[in-house]
Amino acid sequence: MKALSLVLSYPGEELQRAMPEISAVFAAETRLTALARRGMRDLCDMLATGDIYDLQEAYVGLFDRSRSLSLNLFEHVHGESRDRGGAMVSLLETYRAAGFEPATTELPDHLPVLLEFLSNRPAEEATDILADAAHILEALRQRLQRRESAYAAAFETLGQLADARPDDTALAGLLAEPEIDPSDLEALDRVWEESEVTFGPDPNAGCPQVRDMLARMDTPVSVPLAHGHAAE
């Protein structure tokens, strides 16, 4: 989970230097198929050897300019903006209750932040939470695969670790949403126009997928958790 959090973070020179160690984590992960390990090796090699400015530009083009590829999970399931804001508050409270204070400017539902949190949780709990988001992870994998992006391997890996079949109806709904060319700035502006997110008192209102994720994350565990920090 920690290695995946780093791989899906904005690439920098420090990440490049760490890639041999990160790549070794995936190579040794027996829960992954040989094909998934090969895909992660290729992604890690790209991040280790690519020009850092090209890597950063590609990352922004994929994950920051395209709402359909957003790494903020509630973007894909939030329903009305008030519900999304409440779910965000609940997720942040869940982190803090477990002794985890995200040291990042990213939102609490940013996938690398969530994975950093899961890296400090019991394996069964982490797997259950990934399973709740299986349809989102699969939609992202398919979209990245269509773009022939090496990042698709990270979502194949997450899907295998979740060990759950995505809900077909939820997945079809996500894949039915239009994808916007990130170079079409006017179209991007139209897609990102939305009502202001309001942080309301009902953190579990709205989308049932969000309620399921948070219900599992709110389950108390007896194992103490050391304080963690999210990758920036």
C-alpha cells in the first residue's frame, strides 16, 4: 500500500531515487499475477528513468486535467456536493481517530493519501476498503489502458489486492460518463464547473458507495496505530 501510494503520487526526483526499492516490493508480492508484476516493473522503470519534467507533465495531464481520471475518489461517487463535503469530513475524522494526520495539501479522499492510511491498517481491513472502491479502481484502470498509460498497471494491482469483483451496475455508470480531451481547455472548464462543496452535518448522506466505505473504515480495531504521514 505504501509503495502504491508513492507510485501514484506526483513524481519528483526523490521518488525517482527510491524507485529501485519500490520496484522490488512489487516484484516480491506473491498476491499479484506475473502479468501484474511485469506491468508494475514497467511502470517503475518509466518513473525511474524518464525525464522528470516529462513525467510531471504526463501526470498532470492524466490525473489533474481529466475529471474522469481524478485520483480523488469522491469525485466519482459523491452525488450532490453537500454529500461529498460531509463524506470528506467523516473520512478526515476517521484518519485522525486512528492517529493519522495527513501531512499534505491533497483532499482526504486522494487515493495516495488513502493508500498511505491503509498501509498502517490491518491487512483484512485494508482489503475490505479497497473492495468497496473496486468499481472506481476498475473504471480508472480501463480508462488508463485505453490511453495506453503505464499507470494502468497500478490499478490492475489495486484490483488484485482488493480481491473483489466490481459491481457491474456501478462500473457501467462510471464508464458511461464522457471523457474530455485534456488539451480542450474550454471543455475542461465546463466539466469542472460545479456547485461549491458545502461541509454539512450529515457525513453519511448521499451515495451508498461512500456510506459503505466509511462504515468499514469506522470499524474500531484493537491494534494500535502509529502516527503516519501522507506522501506529498
